[in-house]
Amino acid sequence: MFRLFNKVWKPCAKAFHASQEFQQRIWVVSIQQGEQQKNSAFNNTYLINEDSFDTPMHWMYDKGYSAGDIKKVDKMQRSQVLVIEFENYIHSLIRVK
């Protein structure tokens, strides 16, 4: 009985933890275009807390990021920075949590 419980419980617990872990992530996203890249006064910076979304990377799907870019960002570690060119803009993303 204990073995059966372990075989069922461990995978379920692991899947639940993985599905909830994304909600603890926080991103800083800075978006710049053309001349704005040279002038930080026009810098548009956002703080994204995935706690307010139902699925991982939902905020990126809503904005139309490519599947490849979403995959790269989803794999980012804390304090990692990634720069993406998207719709003639430069998106600098930092995972802070």
C-alpha cells in the first residue's frame, strides 16, 4: 500500500510544485525603440509578477512574443539578463526572483 501511495503521490506532488513555482517569478522588462536606446529618459520599464497569471509566461503570450523567445525567457535563472528584438523594439528582461 505504501509503495502504491509513493508511486502516485510523488509524481503528483512534483507536478503540483512545478505548476505553482512559476507564480513566484518576478521580471523587470525594459522596452526601448530607436533613438530611445540612447536616451534613458524615454525608457519604459515594467515589473511583471507572474503571481497574477494563471499559466507560466502568460504575459509573453499576450504580448505576441515568439515561441522561441518565450522558451528562452522561461529557462532564465535569477539575476540573468536577456535582450530580445521584438517588433522593432529592444526588450531587456531581467529575472529578479
